[in-house]
Amino acid sequence: MKTNLRQVILGFVCAASLTATAQELPKSTDVLNAAKKVNAYFMKTNPDVTLPSYVNKMRPSNIWTRGVYYEGLMALYEIYPDAKYYDYAYSWAEFHKWGFRYGNTDRNADDYCCAQTYIDLYRMEPDAAKLRNTKALVQMLVNQPENDDWYWVDAVQMGMPVLAKLGATLGDKAIFEKMWNMYAATRNTIGGGLWCAEYGLWYRDAAFVAPFKEVNGKPCFWSRGNGWAMANYVRILNELPQDDPHRATYVADFTAMAKAIAKCQRKDGFWNASMLCEENYGGMETTGTSLFVYSLAWGIRTGVLDSKTYMPVMLKAWNGLVNNSIRENGSLAYVQGTGSKPSDGQPATATSTPDFEDYGIGCFLLAASEVYKISAPVSLKK
């Protein structure tokens, strides 16, 4: 079984390599070194996992920005299991008592994003105490009728994987069904539906649903918001059973997004902050681009996406990131700061520093982990 899987992956890589032309498949060592360099910068800059962030006010280190960083760190640990990565994540979870900013009744997905890493750590060394708060929070969601919590698209990446991972860990289909109901509300109901089937992309929230238009007359599709949505499919499809009744819809939405983002990629490999409007802070942007690389690479590796079509898109984006976004000290350039639209957290330039650095690094580590799995498939642990 292991041999067959590796042969399939190698087949995807070989087929895609023939079509990549100027975009060569990177060496696995180069991908890993890039990830290690960026992560080393963050760990050196933030040696104390207990310290809160201060941006206008104090925020604990288990909010969404740091939760996304740890998603990336765990992905790096999967391909390069260095004990210091595990210890860094474990110490963080222990400090927060495996809990959440506002406790187990907090419905804000930004605040329970950190549970994605709690569950990963639990799976490595099971201990019921590690899941006590996560189980309580998710059961609260399952047992209450509201489905409209995820009213902004970022929330699907913060919240859905928590439900998917816990549902898979516990073998509880009721959690998968609740996850679908909440996703369907975001997709089809909130703001008239944040999913735009015509374009195969997501509005960030109800404020941007048509008839809202950008300065060039086109809809506003925010790069990072769509990156969150696309990365979410990777993270939930890794967990869902093959016979889940909603799996086909998730896959269809994922492939529709892949088709859409391929059409609006910049010549330098990046995506504009406003994907269809270069006039609104057009230019290189690292976070959305990293999330698209992560998603495309996973789709290619698993066969969900056609390698001939999407490998050149993914490699162009990855090379753009490596050649432009990584500074000498390992920090990242062109990272748009926090916000809800293309104009927030700007400008994102070669020398700018975002208000929070952690989530951008997490996005990059996710991308690197999947590119590595393509460039070095025989080294995968299965």
C-alpha cells in the first residue's frame, strides 16, 4: 500500500514536471531550508510562548494570529520532526491550559482556531485533559441550533478544521454534520451567500456581496480571505471520511476555486490583494499567495487537481515567494497586515512590517510543507 501511494505521487510529479517548462520543481532541501529559515526567525524573535501580543492592546498568544502560526509549525514538524518545534508548541498549549481566550462558550472561530494544534498534539500523545476544553466547546456548538457563526470567510479556516479534526478523532459524525450546516449557512445564506458561483470565489463578508464593486467595476474578492477558504478545504478533506455525504460539494468548491485563481494570477506569481482589481493595492502579497500555494500543492499531490494544469501555477507562485518574500534574516516581506479588505493593513512592501507577523509565517510554513511533499514524495511518512 505504501509503495502504491508513493508511485502515484511520483507519477503526478513526473507528469507535472514535463509541463512546468521554465518553472522547475524545487529541490526538497531548498524548500525545507526556506521553511526552517523563516521559522527560525519567528522562534528567535518570540522565545517566550506565554507572552501576549501588543497591538494597541494586549491580546493573549492563543488568538487566531498565533493559532495560524502553530498550524504552520505543526506542518513543518510533520516533514521535519525537530524536537524543539514540538516543545515550542507543547509549551504554548500547556501555558494556555489547552483552552481559549474567552472559555468554552466562545463561539468566535478566531478564538478557537488554536484547537487545531491542540488536537494535533493530542494525537501524538493522547491525554484526555488536552481535549477537555475543545470537546466542551464543540459540543456546545453541536447542541445549539445557531449555524450563522461564520459570517466572514476567514472564519471557515479558523473554525471548520477544528470540527473536522475532532470529528475524525472521536469518530463522531454529528460533528461533521454540524460543520456542514455552519458551512452551508456561510456559503448560501449569510449576506445572500458569501460563495460566488459565477466567479468561483468568496466574498469576504456581507458588506462585499454584489452590488458592491471595486474601483474598476469588478467584484471585490480579497486574496487572503479566499486563501483562508481554499486552505480550509485542504484541512477538512484530510480529515473527512470518503463517504461523508458533503465531501463531493467541498471538493467541487475547491476545484472551482483552483480554476478561478489560476485565471487571475499575476505574472510574478503572486495574487493582488484585491484579486480582480490591480488598482486597489495591486502588487505582491505574501499571505494570500502562500495559502494558494498550500492548497494547489495539496490538490496536485493528492490527485484532486490536474497536475498538467496546476503545477505551473503553483510553481510560479512558490518561486515568487522564495525569490521575493524571504528577507535575509528570515522575516517575510509583502505581508498585508490584519483587516477585512484589500486596503486594510497596507502598504505591504519589501520593507514594511505588518501589525502581526505570526500568521504570515504560518501561511508560508503551510505552503512550504506541501511543496516539500511534492518535491520529496518518497520521504513522506505514511
